[in-house]
Amino acid sequence: MTKPYKKPRVIISSLDTERLEQLIESLSDMSFPGKDDLEAELARAEIVEPEDVPATIVTMNSTVRFEVDSSHEEFCLTLVYPWNVDASGEKISILAPVGSALLGLSQGDEIEWPKPGGGMLRVRIKEVTYQPERSGEYHR
């Protein structure tokens, strides 16, 4: 029996919050159907100074190693602003539903991930392999 999905605690840096609020304001509702979801994540987040973000938290431009619960398959993605998405398949936009759900999560947290072709997977954050704040990069 699968345990019910509960939204984990979210921690976001004040710098990411400021940039994301500017991004949201610059978008029309038509160009960004997930706007309400991102706004809801920001509204429920604990906002901290960039230097106070724990090293295990997913921030903007963090690279994350995931594990699919059912298959134990692992993959890595970097959470980026929409203008940094490329064709590599290694980046996910903050504007994607999964992107906004990732922001502020921590190693060990689980999220529901849409499967190609429909349905959902449960995916666990195994490791934040790179985090700008952990590396002292506050002004990116």
C-alpha cells in the first residue's frame, strides 16, 4: 500500500524568491498555466537569506540526482530559469509543474512526477549534487 502524498517543507532563498516574483509578474496567465502553482509554492515557503540555505535544499540552478521509487532508476536534472533551458534534456524549467514542485525541497523528499504517456511516478531526491549557495555563488 502506498502512503498518501504529503507536501514536504519548502525552504527558498530570498534571492530566488525575488527573482521568481519578478518572473511571475512578467508573464501573462496565458503564457504560464502553472503560475498559480508556483505562486502557491512561494507563498508556503520559508524564506531565508542565501547564505542560510541548508546545503541539501534544491535552489535555482541546483543539480539534483533522483531515484524513481518503483524501478530504482536514477537520473539528474538542473532546475533553471526558462531562458536557460536547452535541448540537452538535463535541465528543467521552474515554469514546468515538476520544476516549481522541486524548488525548496530537500534530499530525501519525494514528489509525484508525471510519466510520459500518462500516470504518475513517485520520485525521491537522492542528492543535491550541486547547489550555488553551497558553493558561495549568491549572485548568479
